[in-house]
Amino acid sequence: DGLSVLAPVEWLKTLKDGSELTIACAVNLDGSANEAEAVKFPLRTYSIKAYPLILSEDFDDKPAQRIRAGESIDLPSMTITYDFTTGIDGYAGIRTHDDSLGTPAVPGMLAHHAVAPSSWDDDQQITFRFKSAYSRVRFANTYRYQDVDYRFCDDFGQVGFIRYTHTSGSVPQHGWIDFSAPSGRKITSIEFRTRGGTYLDYFTFWV
């Protein structure tokens, strides 16, 4: 009828980054418990990726860098992928807010470096894939001039969705996005979709 064994979770947590985990399984076809005569299944070996638990990210100690659609930026806390844009030469990435363009710092919400999509008025999506799973994620989204969708996912699919509808014309809006996963689920990624420029900064995570 199958085999069900509890995973040794606490022991698994002690495995070091870069180490290997091998799982061995064997069965006696006659119903006995004789290991010497058991039929052995092929070994399965896994390479362990043990990422440090990071509870905040403001990008200030990360270098400014630009990526095109289809490219990614890999950080200890997350991988940022510029999924697509309908523009021709749009860039996304980590950049400094530009006071000369009328986007000064927003105290407590935007300072120094932040993640920003292309400033062109095009449909575009950025995905934040976290190195750990979290029960709650909070971040600041400043200089919103357009509608914005935030899709929260775990490894099995969507766990939540928030839509910001911009109703203030040419006046930029600043706000906090705060989402907690439903019971039994965790947040492992966020799909962020918008048109035009905006900034995302001051991420905070709860385990």
C-alpha cells in the first residue's frame, strides 16, 4: 500500500550548504525484514542549498545594476527577474531614486537604492523569488502613477492577490503592501505587474 515515513526535519535543518544528502531505499519482496536479501532501489542524491534566513532587505548595500527582460539579479535574500515588458528597450533593476526627475527620497519608504521597473509606460512584470519561505511580507511601493498588481505565491501556486488602483491622476502615491499567507501556506515569491516607473523598497519578512 506504499511507504510513509516522517521526515527528520530537525536533522535536515543541520545540513550545511553544499553538502550532499543521499536517500537509500530497499524492499523485501517476500514480506520479510532481511536487509541482506532486499532489492535495493537506485540511490537518490541531493545537493543541499542552505540559505541564511534574512528578515529584511533595503538594497542599500547592493550595487546599482540594470537588466533586460528575461534577465535576473541574484541576491542572498532573493532572485529578481525581469519577466517581460511590452517596451523595446526597457530596463529594470536596482537603481538610485533620481531627485532630478522629481522623485526625492520618501522617509522610511524610499532611500538610496530600490528596485524599479522601466520608467516607460509599458506593461511589465518583475518576480521576486525569495531564498526562504515566509508567513508575511511587507514592503514600500512609492511613486505609483499606474495600477499595480501584486500576486503572492508559494511553491504550489497563488496564495494571495492585491490590486492597487491609481485614482489620483498625475499625483504619485506612496503606500505599504503588507500580506500574510493563509494558514498552512508560505510566501516564496511575488509577481509584481505594472505600467511605468515606480520603486519597491524596505522589504521586511516574517517566518
